[in-house]
Amino acid sequence: MSAQGLSKLHKTLLDVMEQSHSEPPSIKELQESIDELALYKERLFQDVVSLGKKLRLSQKKIDATIAEHQELNRLDEVMSQLVAQRDAQQSKN
């Protein structure tokens, strides 16, 4: 994802978080955020794997790098929170 794309995604997430103080984001907004984060996470994952292969790291080392990658782990946390929030809203409707 480009720097501009990351900036837009960051703004979207901030908007969603700010709305939670006044009114909850819609299910559609939550799903859009989840989808964008999933796409970014997949690209980041592929970049890490590709770089590991270019550096001729073993698969075990690549797997360890992915498991310890702070940004990938943070994306998992945020996506889990958004999914839980979306599911809670869906169950209310």
C-alpha cells in the first residue's frame, strides 16, 4: 500500500474511532475498514515473505519473522476488535 493509501486508511480508522464517542460506526463502515485492513495485511505479509526469499532465509526463519512482526500483529488485533464490534452491532439488528 502506498503512503497515500496508508494515510487514507489511517484517517478512515481515526474517523471510525472518533464516531465511537458520539455514535457507533455503521456495519458497512466497519466492514469496509476490515476489508481494507485485510488487503493491507495480505500485501505486507507477501512483502515480508518475498523479502525473506530474496535474502534466502529458511522458511523457518521467515515464519518466525512473520510471527514476531509488530505491524502484522497489530493489524490482527485491530481487525479482531473491528470484527467483534461489527458482530455485536449485527446481533442487535
